[in-house]
Amino acid sequence: LITKDRTYLLKDEGFNKSILWEKNFGGNEITFDDQYFYLADNTLIRAINNQTGELKWTYTFSKPLYMTGTISASDDKIFAITEIERKLFALQKSNGQVVWTASFSDFALVPFVAGDKVFISGQPTVYAHNTSNGAIAWKKPLGFSGFYRHDISANENTIYGRTSSGMLIGITKDGTVKFNVSFKRQGGSSSSRGPLLVTSNQLILEYEGKIQFYDINTGNHEHTIAFPNEKIEPVLITDHYLIANSGNKLYVFATPKDEQYVDPDGNVQPEQPPAPDPVPPNQQIYVVKAGDTLWKIANQFGTTVHTILDINKLDPTAYLWVGQNLTVPKPQKTHIVQSGETLWKIANQYNVPIQNVIDANKLGTNVYIWVGQKLIIPEMIGKVYIVQSGDTLWKIANQFNTTIQAINDANKLSSSAIWIGQKLLIP
């Protein structure tokens, strides 16, 4: 968590959050890798260990950074532009030393890294620098105002930009212009909000409160998503869904291929997906809905994000998608111990064997409880039977078509002695 003057690392604990560490510095922009995050302020960049908060290095610029600290990163370098002197800096990630700099005659905007190039949109020129040494690979005068940070994106072969004058542009990484078309409607403004998103075959952007889709090779408009009396803009695109935001609502659009099972062999009668593994009694299946996050689901079921990741063997960086099945713990019933209560009284109240309460709370041989203690009340899988006068384990086992050993195991009995009023779990 970054504020203007503080930096925090928070631990997700389901309903609660704890601060693992905090530092008395903040920033405006951030980028990160597996070990460090790089925090830019108005005139400096800090490299900070993302586990300990230890400051690895600081680099201070003699002039303010453009956009109060917008930065980009490659595998081994951090890139930033100073606003007044119009200079691009490449800093080594390992030590913060300047590897190279490049100056501009145009007014240069924020850097954008794709592959082995760092791209700078000037006014009215796009520059491509080699990330290794800063040499200009090419520059392309295009006659439009420069891209801002959220106006530029890329795939493996092409960078795409959206200008403030209403132009949509595709430039290959060798500097060839693929298309330069207007997305501005007749009589409309050229304003477009939100990020420019790239898929394998489309560009997605907001215009006039609607989500617009364009062909990635030609820039031609293909279709529109719109809602009456509501302006929406795209936020994020994954392999499974598109997320859009209206300011007070979050929309999740699933692609058609995620709404039905498709047989990979192309048979007329598609095979069915493999049956899921059996779900343990203390767990259940939850189907992801629009607007869900791991944090929200963890709170709903009284667990933690880490637990859900572990049960489902999920990558922490992976996205959820609408319709995804997640295995989650069943919500646990709890009891707050009151004055005068005993384990026997509490077990009777919930009609569960006392030994099950002891096991669920890992009380071991110490069965002492105290006022205010929170006890887990276990869910009973089976039937609870109250021992009557004249009952024996053999008689009870016959009555419920089970075995004495099964009853012993379910109730952790150390002998065959039972008493009137005792609760036994019948498996």
C-alpha cells in the first residue's frame, strides 16, 4: 500500500489485515519484480525489498520526473524521463547506477517497454531505443500529439497508441506504420478514457461512454458494447473475461468459449469434461460470480486468501473468471464460552459428542476453557445417538447396521464402557 508519505506491506488474514512492515516514505508510481518494487517520487526512485521493506538503493535526479514519477521496467533496468531537461534515464535494477541516458529535442512523454525496446512518444514523434545501450533504433514522425501512459500498449510484434486528437495507430517494432485511423465519430469529441487494451485480434478502448472494439491489423471498428444511460470503460482483459467499470459498478464479460464445453476433437457429440474430484465433507464448491475477488470470497466463507490458493493449487498471480469452480472451506460454526459453561454443557447444547469438540479445537488433554474463548463446533457427519438404559455397543452397532469398531473409531473410545445420556456419533 503506497500513500503520499508512507509505504506499507499488508498481510491478508481473511477478515483482518496485519501490517508486516511500514516505512516513512511514499511515492506516486510503482513497478516491481519478484524480489523488489521500485517506487518513484517527484525526484527520486527507491528499490525496496518486497518481503522485508529494506531499502536496497536510492537514485536522486537533478530535475523532476515527468508526470511526477511515471516509470517502466525491463528485466534488468528501470526507465524514467525528467520533465524539464527532456532526458530518458536507464538505471540498473541491481544497484541503481545510470547505465545510459538519451536526450530529446521534442517534448518527451512517459517511457513504455516492450521486448528489447523502450518507446517514447514525443510531440509529434515516436522514438524506439534499444534497452541495452539507449541507441535509437528508429524514430517516426507521425504528426500527432504524444501518447500518455494509458494510451499505449503492445503485443509481441506491434505497439499501439491512441492520441488526444482521436487517432488510433499501430506501429511494428521495426518502425513500419500498420495503420493510422480515426476513432472519432462525426461530430463527436476526441476524448477517450481508461486504458488501451490489446488481445490476440482486437484493440479495445472507451469512446463516448461505450466500449469499442477494433481490428488489430487494420484499426477498423468492429463492434460496440453500450448500456443505456450509463458510461462504461474497459479496465482489464484476460484469456477468460473482460472487466469494465462504470464508476459505481463493475461489469465482467465472459467470452463465448468459456460459456460451454467444446470438444477438442471436433466430434458432433462432444465429450463431457472429466468429473471433479470428490469434495471433502468440510469443504464445498463455490462458483465465481461477476465482481468476485479472492479477498471477497475468503471473507464470505470466513477463511483466508492463502487457504483458498492452497486448496485449489492456484497461482497467486492468476485471475479468476466468471463461472470458475473454487473449492472453499465450509463456514465453521463457533461458540463463545459464557460464565458457568462446561465442555459437556456446550456439547449437549449443539448435540455433538464432547470428544468431537475437544478434537476440533485441539484441546488435547487440557480441557480447561475460559469465558470469552471461541470454540469451533464441528459439523457432524453421521447420526448422533444418546445412550439409553440397557444399551451396549454391540446392541447399538446392530441397531444402526454398523460395527463396534466403527463406533469406537468415530468416538475415539478407549474401552467398551458407555453411560446413560452419553452422545455417540454413529458413522
